Amino acid sequence: MSEAILIREDDGAIATLTLNDPDRLNVLSDAMLAALQAEIDRLSDDQRIRVVILAGAGRAFCAGHDLREMQAARQAPDGGRSAYLDLFERCSRVMLGLTRLPQPVIARVHGIATAAGCQLVASCDLAVAAHGSRFGVNGVNIGLFCSTPMVALTRAVGRKRAFEMLVTGEFVEAEEAARIGLVNRTVPESDLAPETRRLAETIAGKLGPVVAIGKRAFYDQAALDLDEAYAHAGAVMTENMLLPDTQEGIAAFIEKRAPVWKQ
């Protein structure tokens, strides 16, 4: 039996999803998108899991969409229009699904993350990259502007730097990706898995429902103007303050002891 195209491994409160199509650099084929969507749906209801790590098998993180599948769609009577609309809708649903998961998602990046693969990194809440990894939205080099990757990229990176990446198709090295905010930190490749795990364990040690509340509020307020953002954040903090476990955490801090949380 062949291995699954997406492997899920749970270890305590941390789930690792590994894109497992290394011979094709883990492209976002129809099968890969379907597998990702299925796991996102499962994770959204899994209260045992507090952090998700997204990784790639083999020598790369993800090389973007499956261009062979996209080219084959041209044989349809409408020239591929309906297939392309469907593909980009499914891909966008996966990217939004990562953002909307209650658990923080950490991209563990090595090798290359290009086009929709770079979009995948930008759609994760956090990212740790190995030295030597490279990022690009280089569809423009083959006559295809990376318009859907642009959506996540421009929300992670400053506009001028993002536009430069989009119109030149040039790669960004890991250290530059960290400088412009596409990834959080870079480490030697030998340290990639343990450093990502350390970050995941730090987050998993926090009060899970509160991290979920905070993640949702983080993205909600970013879409609002300043007055609305403060009003929304104030309402969220009020609800947070009313949680019994939050009251226990504050009491423990005042009393200089470790909190005893129920969740």
C-alpha cells in the first residue's frame, strides 16, 4: 500500500501534518488539497490538539500548484475556466481554513516554498525556516501572475516588498524572509524540527481556549478600522476575563503560585 499523501502525527497536544509527495516537491495537487481540507475539518473540532505544525517531506516544503493538472484542464470544452475557478476556490478554502483553525499553525519550512507553497507559509500563523530555504511567488516567470498567493503574502509582508517579489519572480532567502516578516525565525536545518517543536510546546502550554479566542480576535481586528478594532478587542477581553480559568490564572499570579486550570 502506498503512503498517504498527507501524514498526520499527533504527539500530546501537538499535531504535525506532513505534505508527503516528495518526488513532486509536495505540490498542491487536487489530492493534496483534498487531504489538507479533510484534516483542517477534523482539527477544527479536535479539542485535544492545541498547536498544528505543517511540514513537507523530502527536499522541499511545497512547490505550489500542480502545473500538469492545471495544463490538463485546458482540454475541457470551456478551455479550463470552470476547472480553474474550482481549483482556486478549493485552494483559498484551505488557506482560509488554516487561518480559521482555533489552533495556531506553524509552518516548518525547508528547501523551497514557491507560488502557492509560499502562500501556504504566509497563511500559517507562524513559520520557522531552515537556513538555505528560499521563498518565491515566481509565477510571473512563466506568464502566470501569483494573484491568489498575493492575498496572503501582502498580509504578511510590506506592500512594496511583496510587489517586488510578485513582479520580479525572484527568490527570497530565509534570512531575508525573516527580516520582512514572512517567517518568524531561521535556524540551521539540523535544528529545524526541534526549534519548531519547542515553539509549539511553548504555545501548547498556554490555556488552550484563550489562545483560540486570541487567534480569532487577532484576525478579526486586523480587518477593522482602528475604532472598530478597539471596540471589538475590548468585547473579546471582557469575555476572556469572565472565564473561570482566567480568574484562576490571575489569582495564581497574585498569590505567586502555579495556576490550576481545568481546560
